[in-house]
Amino acid sequence: MTTSPTPRPGAPRLLSGLRPLPLLRSSEPWRATAYLAGYAVLGPVLFAFCLATLVVSAALNISLLGLPLLIGAAAVLRGAAHIERSRAALVGPPVPADYRHVEPTGVLAAVKARWSDPATLRDLLYLVALFVPLLLLDVVALLLWLTTLALVLFPAWYWAFPDGSALGLLYVDNLPLALLVAVAACACAPLTVCAAVGAARLHAAVAHKLLGPRTDPLAAAKRLLAGPGPLSGAAGPPAAGPRTSSRLSKHSGG
């Protein structure tokens, strides 16, 4: 009998549970909205701060002054990564950190220990290299979802424009048309809520993958090989050796 693979502990599920009606009745769309909006605001700030710190540290690395700055740059990366780990609690469990313990053995050793730590390099990948794709993912999903919500409530605010409101090719200046727009938005809501929640889950999964502790992909296979085999208990008692059989014949002869 085959068993389905168990997901990595703490990692948010991506496609399971993306059913529109249960989602609309839960708090997950609003938590996903807060998560996406939070990155749209904090992401550029963290990216600019980390990038500026790295550029200044690299520029001054030609002198001894650059060595303490490299330690400070690693600390800035870790602090920004801790913010993203904590924000992941909006979508799922927070992401635990997994940094090497550094002994105070001098500036050069501290720089080498921090910048040779794979966790620091993964922080750099998440905060700087993946900033643009993650921001585009979050902003597009957020705009789709918020636009749908605004159009669902369109009959309540369309009148705020004295000459009506232009929605693409449709010019809305009366309540019946506004109600039709709201009905169409309600029909699109199941798709856009899945897009928003799916984008938030995908972003949080990237945070878990890069900012969380590393797992051995062969851990399950190693446990299977280290454990007892399926036929280990079916072999029966071991056969009697020559010494045992000789003792039996001696006792029977006596």
C-alpha cells in the first residue's frame, strides 16, 4: 500500500483548500490581503535598506573600515529576514530561523562565519534577488482582489462621480447599471479570491523555503534504509549451528 508524501512541517499548503465558497466564509482572504499589502509597503523599504547597506559595505571593503560594515550588513539582512519570518504568521506558522552560532574570535573570523553561512546567503536571495518577482506577484493579486471588492460595492459609491463613472467601455451613471456591475463582480469574486489567497500562500512558501531551516530531501529514504526491513520478523528463529547440533547428539547419546 502506498502512502501519500507528507508535506514539510510548517510550510503553507498551496493548492489544497482553494475552494471559493469556504474561502469567502473564512478569514483567510483578509489575512492574505494584509500579507500582500504588507509586502507591497515593507518590501521596497527592506529591499532599498538592504541593497544600500550591501553597496556601501562592498565599496568600503577595500579598507579595514569595510570589515565591521560587512558584519553590520549581515545583521541588517538578518533583521529584515526576521520581519518577513514574523509576517508569515498571517498566512501560516511563522518561519523559524536557522543561523550558525558564531564565536567571538576576531573580526575576520566573524565576517567569514557570517557570509559563509548558507542562511545569510538565502536571506540575500529572498530580500534582494527575488524582490521584483515577489512584488509583482503580490501587487497584481492584490489589485485584482481589491478591484473586485470595490466593484461589488459599486452601487454604494457610483453616484460620487457627478457625470457617472467610466469602467472601460462601460459608462455607468445610474443604479441599474451599477447593480449589473456589482453582479458581474460577484461572479468574478471566486476567481479573484483564489488568486489572492494562492499568491499569499506561494509567497509564504518561498519564505519558508529560503528563510527557514534546511531539510534533507533524502531524510525519508535514509530513515527507511536505517529501519528494519519488511521481512525482518518473518525469517523465524536462526538455524542451529554445528556446536549446538553436536551438543544435542551428545546428550541424546548419553
